[in-house]
Amino acid sequence: MTTYIPPTLDWVREQVELYESSGGIKGTTLMDTGLPCILVTHTGNKTGGIRKIPLMRVEIEGSYVLIGSMGGQPQNPVWVYNLRANPDIQLRDKTEVFDMQVREVTDEQERAKLWAAGVAAYPDYDNYQAKTTRKIPIFIAESR
């Protein structure tokens, strides 16, 4: 049996717990900002444990865009490495749960389209990219 490893940041752990315990009825906006979020369940690349993270909801043509911004910090969020190693995820969008597979988007044309969708959902992504020298990773989650 694989072990669930809760997020270490209090607000993230509380968001995950509220989202899941309510069956996707509560906790569906990120940090009470009113901005919609999804919940991504994935596998830790080092621990093999089950990890869960709330991310901005960016949906395009039936797929979801996952942006590894980490607020423009110099390093990628840990979940980026987890998805690179283990692309099979479960994604909760409110009350709906989907088994999906992610792929990192490297094609510049596709990336530009998905980045634009992300910025439309959350304009601060442009500010985050301006704050860091790293190229913020973008993943697309598609049905398995």
C-alpha cells in the first residue's frame, strides 16, 4: 500500500484536506482568493508516496494546463520533478475526478498557447516569469 504524504505547508495541507473532505464542494478556490483551483494527486519521484497539490484551474479544450510557477521563485516546485518521473496523475476538478497523464510542453508554439491560457486565468503568471531566470515549466494533463 502506498502512503499518502501530506503537504508540509499548512495552508496547502488545509486546502487539500478541505477540498477532499468535502468531495470537491469546498476549497475549490485557491487560498480563498476566489480563483478556481484543481487538486492534483501524483507520485513522489524519490519517496514513491502519494502527494497532493492544489493548482490554478487552467482548462483548455478538455485538458488542463499545469504551470510550475512557484510564485517566480528561482527553483521549480517539487511537484514538477514528480510529474517528470511519474506522469500518471489523478485530477480533481470540484466534484469530478479524472485519471490523466501529463506531458511537459517543450514545443514553443504549443507552449505559447498554453501560457496565454494560463495568464488569462491568472495574470500574475507573467509577473512570476519576469521575477525568475528559469523557464517556468508547463505541463498538459490529458485523459488516459
